[in-house]
Amino acid sequence: MRIKTPKELEELQAAYATQLDRQKSKVLVCAETGCVACGSLEVYDRLVEVLEDRGLDVCIELKGEQGDSKGDHVGVKKCACHGLCEIGPLVVIEPGGYFYTKVKVEDCEDIVDRTLVGGKPVERLMYQMDGKVYQTQHEIPFYKNQTFVARAMYGPIDSESIDEYIAKGGYSAFSKAVFSMTPEAIRQEIFDSGLRGRGGGGFPAGRKWQQVARQKEEKRYVVCNGDEGDPGAFMDRSFMEGNPHAILEGMLIAGLATGADEGYIYVRAEYPLAVKRLELAIGKATEKGLLGEKILGSGFDFKIHINKGAGAFVCGEGSALTVSIEGNRGFPRTKPPRTVEQGLFGKPTVLNNVETFVNVPLIIKNGTDWFKSVGTEKSPGTKAFAITGNISNTGLIEVPMGARLRQVIYDIGGGVKGGRSFKAVQIGGPSGGCLTNEHMELPLDFDSLSKAGAMVGSGGLVVMDDTACMVEIARFFMHFTRNESCGKCVPCREGTKRMLEIMDRIVAGKGTLEDLDLLEELSETITAAALCGLGKTAPNPVKSTLRYFRDEYLAHVVDKKCPANICEKLKTLVINKDKCKGCTKCSKVCPAEAITGVVKEPFVIDQSKCTKCFACISSCTFGAIEEGK
């Protein structure tokens, strides 16, 4: 059915909403990449099969006006990410909010018979922490301490259903914008809301839209950045897989506000499920007349294309992304002119990331005051973060801008895994920086993080415990940025290479105090002279660890020791005299002839000759060769 007027959209919303209301029970199966990899789609199929075997009226697709008006249904849905990715597949039963973890195909009969038919929980599948069983999702501290806005947009709906999105009010914000607001009023609403770009730098979205609208060129574009190349980040992927229509609606409103009639979503090909859901959403929206020509009977035309990137980190930078869409190698452009002036195909371009567009329909629908009621004065709204690393609860979260690091790490994340001590968190990916115990009360907003030498970035949070070597962590991220440098500008191409060489020397026990000074000098030079934002922020992991963990660098270059005993070349190998049988195997495999001794008596290792190749460890059948303290 093609929707031709706002009234038809309202009527269809009412019809679909009636169908949803008849679903007295809902089975919400997480159908995003993490849970899909663990078998959630097989669980979904089996649940539908068991429900039908029990004679229950299963609803997996809304029927609108043509739906049967009698009887209640059980709605089974492929839903957006539930957040606790580590313990999937996750299944939630409504009403009641029963939260089941690590669900297997063989658990489906129990879930149907005991919960959906019998009304009782299956406790063996429920979330447990510190010996306590949590029956409902809302009781679990991980969820209880979050604030859901963007991720809860229009409630738990089927990720592949445009009908359920419409039933919950989807596309009504666009309808309001096109029929009740002028483009100027839309831009002003976004500007007044204080919405800042959720992809990194936090540039005000409304100001960007106004800059595009001021350009003399008639042809303009809207581009959604879904590249998300930061290690440990998967927020944008979750939005694209879980609620693709929210992104399309946000892009529609942006096009209306800036005079654009065409949009592109740039998503890496490594996200096949996100690509599939976006393609499905675009197809369904086009069928219903919510994309294409004369949308909802207005004079507004808008079409959206998907462009799949090859996974280059630099293509997360705006100008490199647009160059890639054009079919060229993803090199950043010199600025000015900026993307708002000459972006995609040389035309003025609105470029925002996925999460930014998701917030747009909410602001248009609920108003500026509503949006600014959460977050801080200069950073309103919420932010999605991905927590990974040495944390008890890994997964996807949403908190108000300005939430404290302590709240995220302990109240939501459940503290450091295994009862170990918290040491640091890398925030914002390779372009970000490290936060430490002294930052526990630091507000997680754009300005506060910038002052601390870090950044929100895309929202990745990699937590490290007291066993981590911060020098090796910095070397790892520098290795990543060196490999991902596009090579266009000398400061980034050569500077990151030299910084990595120094870091390699330090972890190998060959560093000097002069190397630390050179690292700082190179960091400042690259930051000042690199062509694009990714190059300018490439030294951040080294800069922040030098700032907060200088004692570890000094231990590596002065004492030639790794305090965390992580760096291989700084480990000391010794032979335990009580275990050594004098069999000579270790001395025979040592390429440096560092092991000597008399047959049938304990051998010794000459530390000045040992190259830390560890061949001796694998050759010793008595476990006599150990790492020294």
C-alpha cells in the first residue's frame, strides 16, 4: 500500500497499533550480529515452530486494516540489541519482562510451555550476578542504571518491519516536518536542541545544516556515516541492524531542511547484516511511498542509496568518505573548502553519523525542551557506548551526556572482571585517549573529555585491569593508526611510522629517555600538521599514556622492566634448580648459546646473551624454565 497523504499515514498507524495491542504476549529475540553469531535466528525459528505446535496464534507480520479482528496473538520479533551481548542469545518475554540468557534451540519448549502458556519463569535461563537471580530485565543493574532514548525509539519492535515502526509513530516526525514546518523552522529546531554530532568531534548538527542551506548550489546531498572503524565500537552497527527506519527518517528530515533530494548511507561491507537490513528498509519505505517522488503527496522527493566501504579506517573521515562514494581512493581533501561547501560530487553536503540521524525524528516529534531535559547544557541528550575489555558486563549501553565514568564502569559495567583493580579505559578508539582512576567523577561529555586529553569519539570504551601494560596498549593503537594511515600527508604517513618504531624499541627494552622526549615532539608535530582529523588525533593514545602513566615508560627505558610483565623482550627467564634435571635439551635449542651447564646438574641462563626467543621453554619437558619476577 502506497501512502499518499498524512491522513493515510495516521490511519495506517492506528490500524497497525491495533494489531500490536492484540499481541498480549511478545517474544523479543535479539537478532543483531552478536546474538545471531550465537544462534539467535535458529532460536527464533524454533520458538515460532513450538508456538504453532501448541496451537497458539503466532503473529510475525502486522496485517493492518485487513487483519483478523478476533482473538489475541503472540508476537514473535527479531529485535534490536538487548545490550548484554556477551551472554546471548538473549530473549525477553513481555509482559513481565522475563530476561533469558544464553538461550539454545533446546530451551524453546521450556520457554513456551512454562512462560508463555504457564505464566512462570524458567529460572535456569535467567541472569545471575553475585549469587542473585534477576527475573526481569528492569531489575538488572546493567539496565536499571541506563537512560534509554535513542535505543528505545518507539519501543521494542521487529527490526525488519516497517509496519511496526509505523505503528509506534514512525515517520510521523517527517510528516510533521514536511506539512507543518518550514525548512528554516526545522533547521532552527535542530540548532536550538543543541544536538551535537555523535560520531566524534561533537560539531553542532544544526549549525552544519544551516551552513549547507546557505550555499548557492541547487544540488545538495545528505550523507550518513556508518563506517565505524574504531576497534571495540559497534554502536552504529546496532542502530543500522536494529532500527534502520529511524536513520532513514532522520535523513529525510535533513534533506527537507537543507534542500537535498538524494542521500547516501556509507556502511562498511564488514557489516553484512546492517547492509541487509538497510536495503530491506529502503525497499519497504519506497514501496509505501515514504521514499521516492512526492512523498506523502507533498512536493518533496528524496531517494537513498547504500555505498559499501572496504573497511579503510580513514574513510570514517568526512572528506575521505565522500571521495570513496565517488568511486575514488579514500584520501582526505584539504580544507577549506569544507564538506558543507563542496562535499559529495563537489556539492554542499550534510554529513552526520548514524546516531545523530536517529536523534533527529525524536527532536522534531517531542521538541527541543524534551531533548535538552537529558544530558548537560552544552552536550544535551544521551550517548550510546560499547563497553568491552576487562569488564564484567560487556555490551551496548546508553547514558545521558555527562554521566560519570564511575557510573559506567561500576554501576552499569559491574566493575572489573575477576575482582581485579581498574587501571584505565581507552575511550574514543585509536583517536581517543586513556582515562584513569583520577577521572572516575569526570563527566562523559564532549568538552570535559577534551580537557582531559580524550574524546567521545564514536563511543568505544575498552576497559583495562591492573595486569595491562599501558606502554604496550599505546604501541598497539599506534600500530593500528600507522597501518590505517592513507599516506597522503607526510606528518601522518612518516610521523606515525617513526612513533611506532620508537614504541617498538621501548617494549623491546632498547628505549632511552631521549625517546620519550622525541615521542612528545612528534605527537605535537603530527597534531599540528596532519591533513585530516584522524591524522591529527593519531598520537592521542601515546600522548595520554605518557601523561598519566609516565612511570611505566620510565620503567621500560630506565629499569628495562615491564611492571605488568607483558612485554616479551623485557621478561627474564630463569631455570628453577629444583626442577632442572640437566638433560641439556634447552641448551641445544638456544640459538644464542645463552644456556650452559653440566649434564645431570642444573643449567643457568646468561641474561646478557638471552634474546627472549622462548625456544627453551617449549623444549623443557620438566617445566624448569620460568619467568623471573
